[in-house]
Amino acid sequence: MRSFFLFLYKYRAFLVFILLEFFALFLVVQNSNYNRATFFNSSNTVVGSILEVSSNVRDFINLASTNKQLSEENARLREKLNVLNDELKKPGDVDTLSRFSFINAHIVNNSIFLLNNAITINAGKENGVMPEMGVIGGGGIVGKVKRVGKKYSTVVSFLDVDVKVSAQVRGKINLCTVQWDGKSHQFAKVLYVPRHYNLAIGDTVVTSGYNAIYPEGITIGTISKINLPQDATFYDAEVKLINDFTSLSEVEVIVNKDLPQLDSLTLTEKNE
């Protein structure tokens, strides 16, 4: 305390000067409409800038929570969209339900530099996840569940050279195949498109729905490169993936309510 009083005594002249300066500034601002308006605008700009920085920091801190909320909202919207689509196809069926529902999950580990990449998510048996379920996120396909634990699951990434996805080119081709070639994580190959189709750069490639893993119409990407040798039967085409696998964080596991029936039918056919 004694040191504090010694500090005040030592710099008493400077402190009195500062106080008088603030008092003079107050009088100038208080007694002039122009100066008062100028001061208000200047201080408002400074305060606004500080608040903006504070808001950006707060948004960054809450980014994970925000992504989770958006992912949950996407899952709810997808379910509503599927219900509406089913009702449009079967307007007379009052008991029509969506074939698909979605389980939200967060990526805890993700590899992209191997030929057979895998993803670990924080959802497992406790959440209703089972092997062979499709996984989507970021607006496009992500992979397929391979192994399931109590709280975590391993997903075979779409960035796996052994993975083939049944697809279609929107508005043009009903069935083709998309497969990653092990090169860039941004691109994949579009296979088995006959040369008589009018394939063009910019065409949208989506899932075909001809399997129990992905619903029809999930975006895969857009055609980015086309090559058609003179004697070739199929196009040599490349698709730019909609997903950036380096920045994926939130995903949705697809629950196909018809999957148990499909599996039982397949098992019956094998036994016969």
C-alpha cells in the first residue's frame, strides 16, 4: 500500500495533467453537437470492431458445437425429405414411412493418404450403428461401416481403391460406377459410361439408389474431365468430389429400415 501512495506522489503532476485532459475533452464533446456526434461515431466504430473480434473468437470456440447442431438439423431435414418423397410416390398410402433415418456422429480419426483409407466415428452399437450402413456428410458420400464397437465404429472410406459406388449422371445416365483411383483425394473415376451418351463437364454425379447402402440422389461430385478415345467403348471420365475429406468432421450414418428384410431375402436365395 505504501508503494502505491509513493507512486501516486511521484507522478502526481502527470496524473493531474491526464485528469485535466479528460475533463477538457469531456467539456468539448459535451458542449458541441458536432464534436459529440464525431466522438460517438468514432467510439462506436472502435467498440464495434472489438465486439466483432470477440464474436469471431467466440464463434471459433463454439465451432464444434455449431457443426454438431448443423449435422443434427441436416439429419432431421433428410428424414422429412424422404417422408415427403415417399408420400409423393404413394399418395394413397397413409401408413407410408421413410425407408431411411440418420444417426449423427463425429469423426475422431481419418486417413486419406493410403490406398485403403479408414475413418473412425464416435457412434457404435449403443447408437444403433451396424455393419454395412452407409455414411454421408459434408453434402456427399463418405463411406460404409465395417466394424462396430460399443461406442465407436470403423468406416471404410470412399477413398479406398476397392470401393465401388453405384451411381448415375443426373438427367442423362441411369447407371454407372464411381471408384477412387488412389491418386488425389479430390477426384475419382466414372466408369462404364457408354460412348453414345452425351456426357459433359459440369454434369452432376449422384448415387443411383440401386443398393441398400445409400439413398438415391446423394451427391458424389461433378464431371471435371472427359476423354473418349476413338476406339473406346466407354468414356474415360473423372469426377471432382463434393466432399473435401481433409476437413470432414461431422457425418451421418444411414439407417435403412428395409435392410433386415433385404438381408433375409438374400440369405434365403443363397440357401435355395
